[in-house]
Amino acid sequence: MDETVDERQETLAGQLGWLLQDRRQRRGWSQHQLAERAAISQQQVSRFERGAHGTTAGLADRLFAPLGLRLKVDVEAADGPLDEAIDRVRADLVERQRMVLADFRLLAVLGAPRFGHVIDGTAAALLQGVPVAAKRIDLLVAEDELELLAEWIYRVPGLRRRDERFRDFSRYDIDPRDAGPLWWRTALVELRVRLVAELPRPVLVTVAEDGGDEHRVAVRALPAVEADFAEVARVLRRLRAR
């Protein structure tokens, strides 16, 4: 089972691992490329990003240095970063909702999906007005639509599949019918699919574009999203407490 970002961030080593992975992927480097620049093995990079025990400040400095970064340790008031993140998203909520729609269009540039699907996760929460950052598109797809999903996946340009061994998007065998996580990424958009026996009844939300055109999007109901996605649940708990 995939380890979620939230699970990794429960430990200091996990937080450092997630941070390194995020900055490395923003640079467009593979684990191998970072390892070469840091003069260490790719296995060490992989272990660090997994939040494995034995992480040291020296190793962290060595890994972040090729990215032009260094660690800074500080303390701040509890919930401060979360409040700041909520306020940032809230300040441009409508634009971020439009970006979810734009990201999905990038995936479908060579053809819209011919299978039923429901947007899930942080993207679904954002489209329902929750001020949470949506870093990828999560989709629910019915199990009996797997063949149509595979047909569509092959039409998405520049797609790479997640490699669980190295926790990186480096696999070229993108077929969802093959063993492996249903998790892909292009240079601009990340997509994760979960197959379900039957699609849940969706909530239809309206996204208005700059030109005034409106689009209706099928998303998973917010209570179900909150139950399955810790990041969404944390934001909603904080909003209720404020």
C-alpha cells in the first residue's frame, strides 16, 4: 500500500524526505540525477525520501545542496503554517478551481475520457469551496471501465508512471492493466486513479471560466472526501475551530 504524504509527515525524517522529493521533482530531476550530483547512491536518496531511520543533518545538507538549498530549523506558533496555507488558497480560490479544470483538459488534450469518472481528493474538496491546495487530480473510475481507462491513458502525452521502488515517476509501462500503482504524471499534471466497484453518486459543481462560460464537473461528496483524505480533514477541522 502506498504511504501517503500525511503518514510521512508524522516524523521529522518523513517531513524531510517529503520536502526533498518535492523540491527534486520541481527541478525535474530523477533520484538518479540527484544522487550523482550529491555523490551518493540512488538507494540513499530513496531511503531519505521514504523517511527511513538514520537520517542525519549531514546527509540532509548533502542532498539539498545540489538543489541550491539548505535546511533552516525554527519554531513557530501552532497552526500558523496551516492558517497561512488556508488564507493563500482562499485568496485566489476561484482561480485555483479553474486550474483544476485546466489541468484535466491538459490530460485530455488528445481526447476526452470515454468512461464515467468522479473527481476525488483535494481537487474535489477545492471545487466544493474548501481552501485546500490541490496538487494532483484524483479520479474514481469503475472497475469495468478499465479497458477504456487504458485506451485513454495511452493518449495522454508525456505520461510517466510512479515507480514504488524509488518513489518517483520514472516508469514507461503506463498501462493501468499492468501491475503497479494507478498513479501517473506529466511535466505539468499529476493523476491518480482508484478503481471502485461502482461510482458514487456525484455532486455537480459549476466552474466559471474567465470568459463567462460555465462547466459542470462531477465530484465526490465532501463528507466522503473528508473521511478518506487527511489533508482535507485537517483543513476542515481548522476552519471549524477558527
